Amino acid sequence: MPDSGSSDRRRITSWDSADLGVQWKFLSPLVWAPAFPILRFATVRYPTARPWVIGGAIIVANLHGFWLIQNPDLSDI
């Protein structure tokens, strides 16, 4: 039977905050969420443009999310 020192498993010694790290890309909804009411109030004078502006913002927010997820430079963070 192998001794306990030859195990290939990693041992977690402490829950240090530097080990866990914050993935800042997941906080982007905190920026996008207030943008939609701001756009709604900004387009009060242009009711026909409101669906286009909000729809465009939804498309941009989704593309931004896909970029954050698929970007290989940010996936290691």
C-alpha cells in the first residue's frame, strides 16, 4: 500500500483570497443593468426609436458577454 506522501492529489492548505481570485468579467451585468432604464428615460422624446435603441443595447450586451466568455486571454483569469 502506498504511503500518504506519494499521492498525486493536490492538498489545499488554506482558503486564501489570492488563490480564489475574482473573475471581474462576471460583474459586467452590474454595468449593463442600469443602462437599460437610462436608455428608456433618454428616449422619452423619441418613442419610435426606443425599441431600436433598447434592442441594439441588448444585442451589444449579449455580444459583449459572448466576447468575455470566448476570449482566451480572459479565460485564464
